[in-house]
Amino acid sequence: MAALISLLTITLLTTPAISSVDSFVYGGCSQIKYTPGSPYESNVNSLLTSLVNSATLTVYNNFTIKSPTSQDTLYGLFQCRGDLSNVDCASCVARAVSQLGTLCLDSSGGALQLDGCFVKYDNTTFLGVEDKTEVLKKCGPLIAYDSDGLNRRDGVLDYLGTSDGSYKPFRVGGSGDVSAVAQCVQDLSASECQDCLSEVVGRLKTYCGAAASGDLYLAKCYVRFSKAGAHSYGGNGKLLRHRPAGWWFKVNVEVFKKILEQAVDDDDDDDDDEVEKTLAILVGLIAAVALLILFLTFLRKACGKGGK
């Protein structure tokens, strides 16, 4: 059973979502639970609904749901990748909120990063607070860069980590066969955003060295790069454990299984024929084994009567 659960975990965490925009990157929940039916639950529902509705109009927004008691006051935000349309942004946020509701059931706080959007809520304010806690690091396979190729890669990353004096929370860059994207959460000021991106670029070059691709997510910004043919974006999602900055995460295989099942619901009809064929093959194999057992039993009895 333990081996089966381990295999299930690996399978679930490495199965791509429906599209690159909806690909699961990371998620986590506060270990503190609220009481179902409490005012806090009502605030959570109200906040998440506001995030979904607002995403039809803009690619970023934050909300504060105030309560008479400070512990019931709730803070939340969403942000979409800067190149998404309002339609794609709204779709991504709706899916993220749906998954977050399943992943973080009755949790007082939660965060979920999909490839195309980020959603977070908590009863401790994080809005406007710079946070360079490392959340997710992923490097692709090492390759033999020539000096020119490595210089191009570093040049693209340095470009993303350098300010031109204007506020650009979403940045893209490329040179030759190297492309990269960077983004910071828009509750940060221009200087905080720049500080976060400069930090993540420096760490990513150190961590991933001569890797063909690399992703590094800090709590309030990220940078991703890829050499042509070695895209690392999406697919290998992670459910995160305790982080040093005081955010708590949990792993729940059954919950993630529900998320995966939800992600493939739209494809169920296309798979019906394959399922029926598989079942037919299994039934045939079971019948063949049963007949073989009956034949061997009969043969044993016949040989027994002959004294052999």
C-alpha cells in the first residue's frame, strides 16, 4: 500500500494540466483551520468570489474583507501573467480559486500558483510587504553551452533584472534561442519589485548554472528561462511544506487527486471508448484464466484416476 501511495504521488505531481496557462506550479495552505459556518468562512467565500469577478476586468487586484474582530479580517489578491488577455486571465483565476477551495478546505490561508496566474489569501496582512522567501526552484538538464550561448543567457537574465526607470512588473526577454520571463506581484512598489527581481536573477544564475532551463519563484516574484527545445514551463507541480517565513504548507494526495480529476473532466467523453476497450480486454483475460484453471483441474482429476 505504501508503494502504491508513493507511485500515486509521483504520478499526480508530474501529470500536466489541461493547458500551459492552467498548469499547476505550486500550492500550499495554512495549517490553522477555521470553523465551518463561521463568519470567517463567509469572509473567505466573499473574498474568493471578488477575486474571480475582478479577474474579468483586470490582470491584478487585491481585497481586504474587514470584520469586527481582527482575526476574522481577511486579505487576498490575484495576479495574472502580463501577456494574458482578460478572458484567459479570468479563466485562470477561476480555475485557481476552484483548486484552492479543494486544496485548502477550511484553511485560514492559502496560495496557489498556476502557470498563468497566482492567488493568495490569509488573515495576516501580506499586501505591500516585500517577501523574498524562496518558494520553488527547478533547473533543467545541464547542457554544453558555448561561451557565446552562456553570455546570451546571462545577458537575457540581466536584462530582466535591470530597471530602465519605469515600473514594469512583467518583463520578457530573449536572445537567439534563449527566452525568459519575469514578474513581481503588483502590490510591491517599483523599488521593491526591482529589488525582488534582481535578487531572483542572481540566485537563478547561481543555482542553475549551465542548465537548459530554470525556474525560481520567490514569494513575491519569479524568473523563468529556457533554451529552445528545453522548455521547463508547467507540468511538474509541487505541493509545498513549511517555509521559513512562517507560511505553512501541507501535502494531501487525495485532495490533489481530486484536483487532477477536475482538470481532466472535460476530456472524459473522449476517453469513454478507450475505457470500454480496456474493460473488454480485462474481462477476456479473466475469462481465459478461469477456463485455464478449470482445464487444469479436470486434467489433474483425470490423471489421478489413471494412477499417475
